[in-house]
Amino acid sequence: MSRIRPHIRGSRLATAGIAAAGATLLATALSPTAGADDSPTRATALENAASVLTDRAASLGLTAAQDTTVRDVIVDADGTQHVRYDRTYRQLPVLGGDFVVHLAKDGTYRSASRATTSPISLATVTPRISAPKAADLAARLLRAANVGETLKRLTAKPRLVVDALHGAPKLAWRTDAVAQDSVGNPVARTVLTDASTGTRIDAWDSIETASGDGKSLYGGTVPLETTQSGSTYQLKDATRGGTYTGDAANKTDTCLLTICLGRAPATVFTDADNHWGTGTTADRSTAAVDAQYGTDVTWDYYEDVHGRKGIAGDGKGSFNRVHYGKNYNNAFWDDSCFCMTYGDGDGTQLGPLVSLDVAGHEMTHGVTSKTAALTYSGESGGLNEATSDIFGTLVEFHAANSSDPGDYLIGEKIVRSGFSRDALRYMDKPSKDGSSVDCWSTTTKDLDVHYSSGIGNHFAYLLAEGSGAKTVNGVSYNSPTCDGSSVSGIGRDKLGKIWYRALTVYMTSSTNYAGARTATLSAAKDLYGAGGAEYNAVAAAWSAVNVG
């Protein structure tokens, strides 16, 4: 999982577990549920893909020592099929082993998108470095990432994997280290260690963060679908997969890696008259109104625009926990509970983190984990964060709430006077936050993912709105380009369609910014044709952020 990362002390987020943890506006031509009666079904796509894997095993890098499992299936209205696979080698998970097989309507092979093209063959799967040594390294790195904190209940559990993300495939220990800080909030770090030499390969934060009717903190009075239970109402929405919101009672989770010995509660909020909250923090249900509303509009965005029902695309709802921890300056999505968790903020730098864009940001991490599963490190990690900022922004615009109109600022509703800025991040010029970058360079891969995400955010703004000065919904922007070019935007709707198709059809766990350019160009070609205005705009926007 990731953090919303407000760049302040005390905002470090960690996990109770780890998260590796389209409908009509996608266009009739590509709606996965529309089309002729003879269109392939999901089952047909799986059969066709299985045959392709058998016939083209060698060209896909598959050997007798490897096995595959299906992660996702997409069938376009014209019958084109896309089947996404994860891979194991001698029963070990292969990081960067994922791939997508693209098939024609008749099931014939078209192409494949592969996270790695390197052959996967190891002399041995017996490590030279012991598991305890790998665990010790991860524990030390977790402490180093939390300098000044006394960590409690620290555990680190390594598991063997094949790392195909960082050069030639090699045996590695993937160690998930988790603990609690001095006030009981969780912290976590995933460390990848060469199992032959003990050298650290990579490390990253292992939590994906950021957030009748009800009076909300940030959105005014909002509509809510609730469930009547006897003489009271529950804040539970049967129309959106049973999504509900509960009170965490300012408690935190107690977890050992992915196994939680105890979780903060999620006691479902109830109300006597089905009018929720007061619009102030004095009423604990007010934050719950924002959280439930954020879930509602995120669900609606993905269903209305992309035909996706729920985070996993299976029609099942997630749930929310509000009032988590003490003065907790963060919010996070956790795949292990399939839930959103929101802190109340410290009141000085941040308020309750239940704003629309934060909710859309965090829940999009769940969408990413169920599709491309972009590795939360290096350039792919920056893309992971950018994806959440992009869709969090599009959720906010889609909601069309006059109390929280859409903008290209991230977290503008939750910042307080002590934060010293009017938003967490800025999509038109990411460097305005003092840490993010506007333009790609050879050092991008070395940046924190919340800073390298600036390139993807900048691209997205330019593609939607274009370069130069303009005002949108009363907010002034002035987006530069890295190559001095002038870019014309094609609108938010087309941005969303292109990025969603790129994410769900072409991106893989190892996609970097160059790969994202290729993926979005492929998506633009699918949606609007090669060489058209949209295709050319995608190319121009990437060039404008130095991705060529």
C-alpha cells in the first residue's frame, strides 16, 4: 500500500498487512459488456488464452518449471480479449513475471504485454543468505525509516521470491517488516534482498495511502443510501455492493505482517432519523458521512465512466473505518481487509482525511492492485501514485459537488494553517510542493514515489487541459512544459478513458514512464485510432514532460 504523503513528520503510514499487496463512456466500441450476441465470454477468453499459452510457451518465456494464474480478464465489445497472468517459478512468486495476452475475437494470438522479457531460469532456489539475516536487514531498514520513533511489536517475515524486476532474474528474499510507533499507529516496510549475496535490491513502504442524507465536513449536505434495521438506520449501501462505514474508536490494528491478531473495530454507524452528521467534528458521524460519500462517488465514477462495478470489478463493496488511531495524519487502502481507513489528522497541519480526492486516490490503489499491480518502487511506483492522483482528481470532477468543485489540487480540503501550503500536491506544476518533479530525467527512478509521481500528474494535466495559464472552476493554473512546447488539451473525459485502458490492458508491474507512454499510445489508438488528434496529443504531452 502507499501513503497520501503530506510530507510532514507524523504522517508516516503503514499497514496492518500489505497490498502486494469498462459504462458507456468507454465508448460503445469498447464496452466490455456490450456487443453482438456471439461475442466471446470470459470463459471463452480463458480457454483461448490457455491454448495460446500452450502453443506459444517458448515465445512467452514459459518453461516446465513455471506456472501461471489468471489475475484479470477483459473482453472488448468487438470481441478482442485481454487475459492477465501472474507467474511462479518452481512454486516461487516471480516479481515482474506478470504478462497480458491479447487475442482477436476468434481467439487467435495478437500480442503480449510482458513485465519482463528476460528468461527465468535459476541454478538453484536454495538461498545462501538465511531468512533471519534477511529479517534483520528489513527490521533495521524499518527503524531507519522511522528515526526518532520507538517501535513496538516489530516483526519481519521473509519469503523467497524470484526477482525479475531489477535486471537478470535472481533468487531474493521479500521481507515485510511491520511495527507500531509510539502512539500505536502502524508502520511498515517491504525489503527485497539478494538471497545469494545479502545485498539490498530495493525497499518500499508497504501500504497504499493518501481517504438518507448527511451533513459532511467538506461536501455540504450529501445524499446517502442506507439500510433500515428495525427502528434505526445503518450507514450501509446495498446499491453499491453493501459498502458501509464504521467507527474505529481511535484504535489501531495489531498485525504480524499479513496476519492480524486484532483489528481496530469498524462498528457500523447507526442513526434514528436517517439524517446523518452535523457538518462538524463534534459529531463522530460527520466524518463517516464524508467517508461513505467518498466511497459512493468513487464507485459511481468507475461504474459510470468505465463500467467497473467496485474496486475489484466484481460488484462487491469495500468498507470504511473512520477515527482511526490518535491524531493520525493519513488515510490508506488495505487489500488485506479490502477496506479504507481514515485518520482524524492532528488539527494543526491536517484535518480529518475524508475528502473526495483522498477517497478516490486511496481506493484507486485497490483498482491498481487488481489490474496492473504497479510495483511500489522506482518509476513504476511513481506511476502507481500518479494513477491514484489522476483518478482521485477525476472522481472529484465527476462528483460535481458545488461545495467541493473539481480541481487539479490534491488534498486541498484537508490541509490546515500549520501545513504552510494550500494543498498536498499540484498537478499543473508538481514542483510547487517543493519536492515533486515536473520533468523526467535519468534520476527519476531514484526518487520517492510521491515525488516521481509528479511526471505522471504533469502529463495528465497537460493532456486534459493543455499548457499555459487558465482558470478551471475558479482555480488558476499555469502549466509549463519541459521542452518549451505548447500543448493543447483533449479534456478530462478522454484522459480518463485513455489512462484506464492503459492501466487495465497494457501496463504491467514493471511499467516505467517510457512504458506508460507506449501503453497510453496503444490505448489512444484503440479508442480513437492511430494518428488522430487524441493519439498525437498523448505523444505531445509525454514529450512535454521529457518522456519521448
